[in-house]
Amino acid sequence: MTRIAVIGLAKSGTTGLWSRLVNTYPRKYLRFFEGDFLQTRYNKYLGRQKPSKDAANIIDKQIIGPDFRIEALNDFDKVIWLVRDPRDRLVSYILYRHFDHRYQDDQFVLSQIQMLEEKEANPESVSLKTLESRLALPPPSLDSGFFWEDHKKWAVLESSIAKGIACVFKYEDFVEEHFEILETFLNVRIGKNKKIPKQFERVIRSRSSGFWQDWFTEEDLKYYGDLFDPFLKQYGYGTVITQRESKQINPAHGSQYVKKIVNERRQREGLRII
């Protein structure tokens, strides 16, 4: 009997790690994705009203957000608390938000794609602050939807780690295939199958880390200031912010990615493809 959960803030790589575990564990493990039971033709719990209550073997994924309960850690035998450099997260977060913010506005979408193309040609030409403000997102703060008061959960997290229930795992180790800590924690060998369920493929963008240095402008460094420092210190990231002398942004991870996910949403809503 093992009930496993992958938990993290949005754009921390939770879908990728959850998928990796789904492909690692036997088919008897029920799959839950952000509160939804994903039925498959293999499991024996099809048709049950509350499979989460009946099943002994579960692989769940939860996002730290408005509906997340920190007490949920006690519902699992093993919790992987996935963290990612928030500077990289901010870039991914802003780009992904095009999927559900103003995607139906043709003129806005085209102007955003044009701005991203300009930034790809000259990374200093457009700030993240500008892209974010045009989406009308709440400015990132420790209490906003970007961090969801992560800092208020540290005491419970550290207590769970001490009990052997939870393990902090870094996205950067995930993309580099450094699974040693996780394999020891779960007592399992992580499989090599990297396949992501088709319905969740849009969340995958670059599968890389450290690219924030190509995206942040001088204006961004001043605007975001010390916002990230508490998180960086808590999870062992460097707090020194420097810029690369030579910046390069791959369009596949910028304008082309935004165009792809916007068109996926527009097609779903019966809108014309841009």
C-alpha cells in the first residue's frame, strides 16, 4: 500500500514528474490529476463513487493554489514537494497564462505574439513586466497567485520531512535526470519513459532551467527586486541575480509556444485559428 502525491506551485514541473511516476509504478496505481480521477481501462475501480477512499495505491498530483490544503500531506504515505527556481517559473507562468487570459481577443493575441517576436530578436526590447501587466495578472507577491503563500506552509512541510512523509525535490534535478534522492525516498527505480498524457502536453514548454537570465531585463531586475529571495533561500537556490552578456531566446519556447497553446484553446472554443 502506497499513496503518493506530487505537490508544487504552478509551472514547477508537477505534470512531468507525475507522468514519470505513473509510467514507473504498476497499473494498479490509480491516477489522480488535480483532484480528478483519471479512469483507465486497466484499473479495477471503474464505476466506484469514491475511488480515492477505496484505493490503497494512488499517484496524485496537486497544485498549490486556492483549493490546496496543507493538511492533505497527512493523506499520503509519500509526498514529493517539487520546487523550481521562481525566476524560471515566472517566465513559464507568464507565457502559459496566455492559454486562459484574453485568448479570445484576436488583436491582443497578435500583438502579444508580435511583442514576443521582438523580444526574441532583441531580448532587452520587451520586459517581462510589460508582458505580465498586459495580461492583467495580479502582480507577483508572496501572497498572490504566483506563490500562494508558500512561505506559510514551510513549518508543516518541514515537520512532514522530519516524519519521513515528505521530500523536497528540485525541478532542476528532474530535468537533469538526477533521481537519486527521489529513488531513495520512494524506494523505487524511476523509469525511463518520459511520455506525457496527450491531454496535458500543452503544459510542457522547454524542459530546461536557468533561461530566466535570457528573459529578464534591467527593468525586470529592479521591478521584481527582492521578491524571490525568501523562496530562493528556503530551497537552496542562489540569490545573486546577474544577467548574461549574450542573450538568446528560442522562439519555440516563446512566441511559437504561446501561439500553439492559444490556438489549442481557441479551437476548443470554436474560434478561428490565429
